[in-house]
Amino acid sequence: MIEHSELLDQLVPDLAIAHKEMPHADDSGFNPHFKNKFANLQMLQQRTLPHLAKHGLAIVQGSGSDRETHEVTMTTMLLHKSGQWIKSTMSAKPDREGAQAKAATATYLQRMGLRQMAQVIVGGETEEAYPDLVDDDAESATDHALDPEVAKALAYCRSEKMPEPMIDAFWVENKELSRQELLAALKSTLRNFRQTSKIPVLTKPQAKAKSAKVTNDDDALFF
């Protein structure tokens, strides 16, 4: 959603001049989930903010969160020395709880908000230079699995203490599978994790170590 001041007659001409002077942003970031490149936040800031400031323009960004939906929001404002302004707000839901996940989502939204507001070009001077470039690293910040069943199985794996690096590696290797194939592969990964995890030594002689196996509860979640 975009909002703006009643008048934009002074802002738009200066923004157009700044656009003409902005260099293209290099795709220096790399997303292991999609195996493609993107322009990171620092690169976008370096390519846009000095040229905007030169013409009396500034970018202000602030994040927030929705208590009901648990979505992270990012508001980006383009301000002009005349007092005229343009504002845009974006939101996304982190794939897991915790401050780190929220911060990653906020950084992604900040990057996309800046790029959209400044309309900076990413990549080479021509499309031929980067024919396969996809400027999107959202997979590292938001939910990997849009399918509800896969998302439920993924949450269960996390509840079983499956490490995030193992989950990340799983998505790199299996992201092109169908839903049923993905669930089966995730179930197998959980089984392997349980079998290879170290079982703590129990101090009581009568205590028995639990068998590392996939239970009926797992079957109900995965299929």
C-alpha cells in the first residue's frame, strides 16, 4: 500500500534526477535456498542514499509487528526537503519464533522496501548480462513451505530439536520435490537425525534409553 502527501510537484522532479544518477546495484548477495544472487541491503544503501541526499531526498524506515498475525511490518518513507513525502508498508511472517527470525524478516523487508522506493536497478547494464538473475532472498527470512501439511511437518521437526543447518541443507537438496515426496524425504531426514543423535547417558541403572524411531504420531503428521 502506497500513501503520499497531497502534492508531489517538488519531490518528483528531484527524484527523477536522482534516478538518472544512481548506478546499478551489484548482485553481491547469495541465497543458498534458491541458489541465486541478489543485491544485499548494504549495497542498495550505498547505491541510493548519497544520490537521494544530493537532491534533498531521504529514506526513513521503521519496523513493527502485528500481535494477532505475528507478521513483521516495515514502513519505508521517502522524504523531500519541501515536506512532501511518499510512504509504503510491507509485511511478512517469519517461519519460526524468536528475535533472530524476526530480525531476518525485518532486514529482508527493509531491503525490498528500499529497492522499491528508490527503484534502483539490480544486476548488469542489460538483461543479457544476468539472464537468470532473481533478486529475491525471501526464502531465508520467511516460511520455506507454503503448503500447510509441509509447514506442519517442518514445525514438528523443529520441536524434535532438528538443527536449523540440517533443515537448511534439506531445502537446498529437496526444494523441487512434490508435496508427497517432500514429506517422505523430511520423514526420512528426521529418522536419520534421531538415529545419529547422541543419546545422553542415564545415571539410573533401571532407566532404559529410548529407541530412535519414527512413531505413529510422526506418521499422522507427515501423511
